[in-house]
Amino acid sequence: SKEIIAGGTYLSGSEPAVVFAPGAAGSGAASGAEVDGPLMLEVSWPGGARTVVEGVRANRVYEIYESGAAVAPAVDQDAARASMAMDDDDMTIGLFGEAPVDHVHAENAYPDFSYQPLHPYRLSRLGPGMAWFDGDGDGVDELFVGGGAESGTVRLGWSGDRLAPVASGALSTSDGRDGAGIVGWWENGIARLAVARSSHERAPTPAGEGDAVTIYAFDGATPRRVGGIPAWDSSVGALAMADVDGDGLLDLFVGGRSERDRWPAPASSRLFLNRGEGRFEADESAARVLDRIGLVTGAVFTDLDGDARPELALAREWGTVVVLAREGQTWVDVSERWGVPTVAGWWNGVTAGDLDADGRMDLVVTNWGRNHLYASTSDAEHPTRIRYGDLDGDGDVQVIETYDGGTAAGEVPRRSFSMLWNEFPFIQDRVKTYEAFASSSVEEIFGGRLSETAVVEAAAFDHVVLFNREGRFDVQPLPDEAQRAPAFHVSVADVDGDGNEDVVLSQNFFAYQLETPRSDAGRGLLLRGDGTGALSAVDASVSGIRVWGEQRGGALGDVDRDGRLDWAVSQNGAATRLLKNVAGTPGLRVLLRGPATNPQGVGAQLRLETSSGPGPVREIHAGSGYWSMDSVVPVLAAPGESATLWVRWPDGRERRYPVPEGAAEVEVVFEGGESVDSGGAS
């Protein structure tokens, strides 16, 4: 419908006419052919009269006169009010409701563009990460949120109706570095927490000085520093844990995000083997594949091929998604074997989940979506590029953004003449006017100096699912609604309790350089799964998710133990948010009791089997998505009658446990694989 208005637009008004596009059968409208089927035009006049014109045809101009209009019947106001009234049961209630959180992330100012003036965005604005983790062993998860360079990690506890700060001990001490990824684990009766330290904002220190990752242990309820992994020449971000060598201890992957002031030169990541008591030793067998692997943004360990040995999936900026596997004592890149797309993107986060309930773990990978400047000028044949190197001989890495301008000039600079002129005064010798600049290629502007540069490129910007088809990936984009904003964290779980895995995304990015508009079309997004792999976006009026800021880390966990997964999301320089699940169907909480070296069962897979068939597989991760960690207490769909819980423990042993009818929580004990204790009935 359309309305005739007088004025109403900015200092302007349109003529009293409207145009309708009636659609087409086939491609008729595009070619001027008439539309099949009858059309009707209805006009409601301001005085209440109504005109109906039957037999309207396309490609015609109609003048409608009020003089022949029929008087519309009087409206029964009482009946109209009654028809609009809704009982509480009829009203749409958001799946999530807001719960107070007494925390605001403090982001200190940092002059990124003083060090790399042509950097497209601020690397200092990439955090914080977060983790649900029960550090004091009371059975209730706490939320740990990374801090800025001038603040430590914050620990928030559930007080019945809100998240509020609790004693953080050594966590609250800052060493001048941004907190990045966070993971927690229990080992031999002691809770431990690892916090990655970004060195982007701190002057480089000699190798081995300072922490890349700080390790904390909990003395009762108080965390204290017990060690650290020495820094190397890469600033770090993502953390993920799994038992990669089969000794029962959780080993630690540390993702290299960038080299300070040398972006986008490839960074180095590291894998550290757990030697017990908080001591980690570099895995030299992994160094060959992880050295200069690129700008790693997200990481997750997941068993893709069902052999009970985890693969490592990595998201990379200016690169492809990577899958690494340990074969014998050597780590190898198996991305090509799995059919991972070879088009580079700006990937942000990665997690694993069984979206199509076929028993195999699929990957969900976030990117920057389609709604930004770079996506509109790029495709697989014409990627967006950055040329980088020391162009003026001062030892600093400088960047030149380029793209295919669609003209005879070919590859052209993306940044304005004035910006390039300020950074590279020598181009005035080759290009003296704005007109000359507008018609010149990057080669014509920079000449032979380009031969000293390296190149990275990207053409893939969609957020995607990589469906696991028995050893090969089938790549599908997330729904269009998800592509409207960049996304960082991604979690997979059954959020609404219908038995199908859903996807939750954190969105938005504002910290671009001044010539690029901010990406703010997201507010957090729930994608509802149907069990076949299809996902549909849930409107905020139904999901209840309305987070308007720069969302970064995210984590799912049942903080109040009501059998419904709640979602915490961090914002850069803004309030941490907790979206309490108030309308989902309560499910079954599963408490894994593994061996002493891995009591939470990190790496285990679970699946409910009922008379209607098996549900999706849920895998326990320590570190996933973007710099974050979901709770290790999974919530599965309410089982109904005659349900069995299938568990494959991290060492590969498989067991089936009967689930007591009506159980709201079960405890599954590793020893012997025989006992299941009901923790309550509904």
C-alpha cells in the first residue's frame, strides 16, 4: 500500500501520484508483457469513502476521482478494540529477556593510525573475549570478561537476578596488554584459567619476556597467577584446548593475530603440550605448519572424521579457513582434502556443531558479510587487495589498499589522493593533479616501488556453514539477514529447546578509518535450525536480542540452572550484556564427570537417542567462536520417555546411559561407564 502525502520529505514534496510494480508471471514485466491474472486497485479516501477499480492492467496510467466513491460502512469502534485486544497467552514473548550486568568494558584510547596511517581499521578494538567457567567449584558458572590494556580480567557471578563482580584476585591486575581469548579447565582437582595477552598496544619486548598467555589457578575461590607462556613476535588472540597427544591432559593452541605495526604480514601461532600442574611445553612438531600461518582470528578443536582425535579449525583474516590434523607425530594441513574453499576472506570466528543432525560436526564461520564498502567492489575475479611493505625505506610496514576500478586503469588505490599524499610524499613526482590521480593505476602512481611489496587479497565475505559430508565440506551461506553486518562470535546449541541446533551471532564493527562508514546494521542475531541444516533468522521482536554496540565475544551457558541456555555477549568499550532465556523449552542438563585430568570431559561428544531417532551430536569445547568459551555443561532437548544418552569420551570409549524419565539434570560418570544419577525431575 502507498499513501499520498503533501511534503513530508526533506524540504521537498512529491507529485500526487504513485507507481506500483505488480510483479510478473515468469519474466513478463521485465519485457513489458502484461501480468497474468486479474488486478484490483483500491483507494481509501480521507473522508472515509472507498473506490475499487477492477480489471487493472499493467503499463497503464489510471486517474481516480473521489466523486464516484462509495461511502464505507461505519466502523464499530467497540468491536475493533475487542479484535485488537490480546490476552497474555496471545502476546509474543521474546525468547530472551534482559538481565542486569554490573560491568562495562573499558577500552583505552590508542593511536593505531599514528603507527600505520593507512590501516583500514583499529586493531586495538578487537576485544574483549569471554568465558563461562565454574572457577570455584560450586556448580554455578561464572562469567570471565577480558579487559582493556589498563584493566584486568573481570569475574562476574550470578546473584539470583543479575551478574555482579566477585573477588578476582590476581585476575584484576593489568600488565599493560589487552585481554584477548579466555579458556578455563579443571585438572587434578584444581581449576585453572588461561588469558591471552594482546601485545598490539605495547612496545615489543625481547622474545621470552612477558606473557603471551597468563595461567591462573584457583585457591578455593581466589585466582592467583601460577605461570605463563612467554611472548613471541606475534600478538595473540584466540585460545582453544583439547587433548591432542592422547595423554589425558588438555593441550593449548594460541593463535597469532598480528605482528605489531607490521599488519597484514603473517603472524605465527603456537601449540603447547600440557605437562601437568599448569606447565606447558611448545610442540615443535606443530611449529612447521603454524609458523607464519597467517592472521588467526578464531579457533576450535573438533573431531571432524569421527576417529576420536581432534582436528584444529582456524579462521584467518586475509586468508582461507584452515583445517589441521595430527597424523602420527606431525601436524599437516588437510584443508584441500576436506574441500575447504580456496577463496580468501576476512574470517573472524569458527565453531563446530551438528546442524543437520547426521552425527558429523559441521563448521560455522563468521566473516564481514555483504553490507560494507569492500564487498560491493569485490568478487572472486576482482578481489580487494592490500599491498604492504617498506615503500619509503624507513623500516616501517606501510599498506596500500587497492581494488579493480572497472576502468582501463585496472587496479587502483582505494584511499583518497590526500591520504596517500600524506603517507607517501614521493607520489607527487609522478601524479600532480587530482584528475591524473583519478585516471591512474596503482602501478602508475607508485612505479617500481611496488616490486618491493607483498600482496594479500580477499573476495569471500559471506558468513558460511561448512556441512560435513563424510570427508568433504559442502559450503552454504548463512541467511541473508546474517549478511547485513560483520559477525565475530558464533555459538551453536539448541537455544529454544525444540531439539534442533541453532546459531547465535555477535555483530557490528565501528572502528574503521574515517573514510569508511561504520558497520552497525546488526543487533545480535539468532538463527533457528530445523534439524536438516536449514537456518532462518529470528526477528528481534521474537528472539529478544537487541544489542546495538560493537559486539565481540559471546558465550552460551545455563547460568541459573533452569535448563535453558542464556547468552552473554561482550561489547567493545560498552556494557556487557546477559540475555536470559525466558521462553525456551527447558531441556536436560548433562554434567560430565570425566577422569581427574579432564573432569569436564572437554572433547567428549553427546547425543540423545529416543524412540523417534537420534538427535544432533553436541561436542564439548574449551575455546571456540571468537576469543570465547561456552559453558561445558551442555543442555540437550527434553528427552521424553525411554531416552538413552550416547557419550563418546575424549579417549574414544563409547557408552550408552539410560536417562531417568522426567530428569531435568543427569550426572554421567566416566569410571566404568555405567552410572547415571538423576539431578531432579520435572
